Amino acid sequence: MLKLRSSGAAALKARAAAFAALGDATRLAVLARLAQGQPQSISRLTAGTRLTRQAVTKHLRVLEGAGVVRSVRVGRESRFALEAAPLDELRDYLDLVSRQWDEALARLKALVED
């Protein structure tokens, strides 16, 4: 069975915040841009989009609050980078839930077929 790194109430609250942050199409698009590898400035993240700097900043703060993005000061600007560990934790959690559902459905199928 998969062992999650943390499983208490605080971990559930952190997962819920991360899932809520990921539940927005704009934030997912920003994450996709950050997943390209290197930290990016707000100017770079808005380039080629119809988003304002203020809108991207707002979305980045939500993602940062959920722990999936971090900011780094480089000179006078902030650059934002993807934090992979919390996303890995979410994937592990979804794998666990999926496995639990598969087991429950297998038990139901066995019960119905008997």
C-alpha cells in the first residue's frame, strides 16, 4: 500500500488548498508555463497572453499560498518557479484514492457475482 508523506488533518488541509488552487484554468496555464523548467518573471509569464500583470500576480499568489509555486528575488524582480514536491504528493494521494476505489469496486463485483 502507498504510504503518503503526511496523513494528518494539516496534510488534508494542505491538499485541499492545493487542489483548490489547481482548480482554475488560468492557474493551470501558468503552472504549465512554469513547468518548462526555469523560474520566470511576471512579465515573461504574461507575454503572449491576454492576461494583465495584476491578474497573473494574483494567480501566482494563490499558487504560492498552496505551496506549488515559490518566488525568488533576482535583483529588483521576483521570479516564480514550480515546486514539484507538493504536486508529487498530490499525485501520490490521487493514486491512493484510485487504488481504494479499484479495491472497493472489485469487492462489489465479487459480491454481485457470488
